[in-house]
Amino acid sequence: QVQLVQSGGGLVQAGGSLKLSCAASGPAFRTYVTAWFRQAPGKKREFVAGIWWKNGRTQVVDSVKGRFTISRANDQNTVYLQMNSLKPEDTAVYYCGLNTGLYYNPDMYINWGQGTQVTVSS
């Protein structure tokens, strides 16, 4: 069973930065894709960014492109989401998920981290 443990997040002023971590363990996770999603109050969970473990290829949603960067540290089995120039609309609970491919639909994921709150004040 693959396990994902998240860390990071918190409260930051608009324009600030935060870094989220998602540490993976378990069988075969290096053949998978790790994706970050976020869910704001009253809204559906939405895709933010994804990275392929095998080759490091990344994909980032347009609304955060140029501000958020997804990366991986193979030796630490960890995927990061560096978030810069944060805006109040980035406020949400952020989740990392694992799947064999990159899917924008969160219903396709069964392996999730515990979630971490990111709050951006104006």
C-alpha cells in the first residue's frame, strides 16, 4: 500500500511564498505520477500540478503557471510544490495524490495525502 505524507503549508500574506512536501513510500510509487490538487471551501477539488517520477516531466495548470513549481527529490522520495507570489484565491486545502497516469479528475485517485491548509491573506 502506497502512503503519502504531506508537510508544509500555513498562513502567509499575499505575495509571499510557501513550500509543500509530499513524501511517498510503498511499492512501485516511482512508476507513478504525483499530482497536487487543491480544494477551496464550497468548491470542487481541482488539479494544480503533476510530475512523472520516471522522467521528471511536469505539468502545471494555467492559473498558477509562473508562480508554482513542482519538483521531486528522488533520494528523499519526496515531491515538492513551491508556491510563490501567492494570492488570496490560492487559499485552499492542498492534497497530493498518486496514480499510474496524470488525471485531472480527482475521482481517478485513490492514494491521497492527508491534506494541508494554505491560507493567503490580502
